[in-house]
Amino acid sequence: MDARRFFDMLWQDYTRLAPQAESIRARFGGAAVINDHVAFRTFADSPIGIAQLEPVLFALGYRRHAPYDFPDKHLHAWGYVHDDADLPLVFLSELQVQLLPMISRSIVQRAIAAIPADIEATPRLFCAGRLWPAVSAAEYQQVADDSEYAGWLLAHGLHANHFTIAVHRLQPPQSLVDVVAQVEAAGHAINTAGGRIKGTPAELLEQASTLADRIPVAFADGTLVVPSCYYEFALRHQDANGQLYQGFVAASASRIFESTDRPGLLS
């Protein structure tokens, strides 16, 4: 599978979880829209950790760009770049499970233990979904209370968490403020944690995102409607050497993560 087929596969999977994405993309040019980056969530120290997933990206022509840490969310991440400027950046983050409170840690570790130790890392693993038996609704809520990231991952498993419109490549050109206004006018809620627009031109990256769609998910003892995936908008700027910034801003990304927080918990 080449990189373009990989992202086509991911998009088809992602739009099942984020119905908003198709209509938003259509508003800005449909298939002509360039994806800025695609992000994934996973568990560290597991058969699906970054160390196990990133060789798939390397085989597709990606290389590591920079690491990121989010101590308040117990996350470590890497950004990946490709020589083909039309291919999106990739952002892989993983949860340091050992830092969760004891009860939540045991629930997540039970899920990790159910993943086959010899699971094959292939492109399709990136949208394999839940690789463990469903937890109970109460266990999901317990974990999400301690870590919204962990709750999301426990509920959904491996999928593209979000795609991102490259606002700096829209034709005709538009500002991020205008893009956000159009998305809101179409009835989509925007993540306001840290402000509607996160980051500044001085930081070389400005970002905004919708709030995740909400979909029914089957748990061991019934179905809950929970946050799924969202759509992001990124405006990149050139650095002092005239090169387009290829990294991420940790402070902004930390608030973007909150696009999947359960309703009423955004700050």
C-alpha cells in the first residue's frame, strides 16, 4: 500500500466516526483540499505503541521530525514529515499508562493485555479499531474521568483521531478566522478551550478545531453516545529562512486534544 492509498483508507474510516468531515471538506473544495496532518492516539508500552506503529510510516517514506511532551495529560508524541509536500504530516501520541490513577490504570492495562503480543504492524492497523473486549460503561466513565484521552482510546481503539485542512493552501486564500466563521455558520461547534484560535503567527502555527461528533458505542453492558472524531484547521507560516513551519506547538496541541472531551467538560 502506498501513502496515498493509506490516507484514502484512513479517510473512509474516519468519516464513519466524524460525519461532519465530509460536509466541512466540501465547503472548502472537496477532494481538492490538502490535508495538513493526520493524528493518532495509542497506548505506550503496548503492542500498538509508537515504537510498533512508526515503522509503518517509515516504510511509507516518513521520517521523524520532532518530539513533544504533554506532562499534564501524561502523553508523549512524535511528528513525522514526508518529502512529498502534498502528503500530510503525521502526529503520533501515546499515553503513559503507568501514570494513571490505580483503578483506571488497571482497566487500561487489562485492555492492553488482550492485544495479541505478536499483532502485525501494517497500514490497516492504524484503523483497526478496538483490539480488546469492550469495557463496561462505568469503567469507561471511570477512565475518562481520569484521562479523557484514555477514555476515548478505550472506547474507540485505533483510528485517525482527526484530519486537518491546510488553510494556508486553500484556493482562493482564506484566513483562519474566516474558515472558523464559515464552519460555525454551518452549524458545527468549535472547540473554545484556550480560545477559538490557538497559536499565533509568531509561533508559526495557528490552529482551530470543531468539537468531536458524538456516536453510539457498544460497551459490555450497553450503549453510550460518546465523543468520536473532529476536524481541525491549521494555518502555517514561513520561518525566518522562508521555509514553511513543519512542527507543532505543544501548548496549542494540548487544547486541541480537548476536542474529544465529553460535553460540558471543556474549559
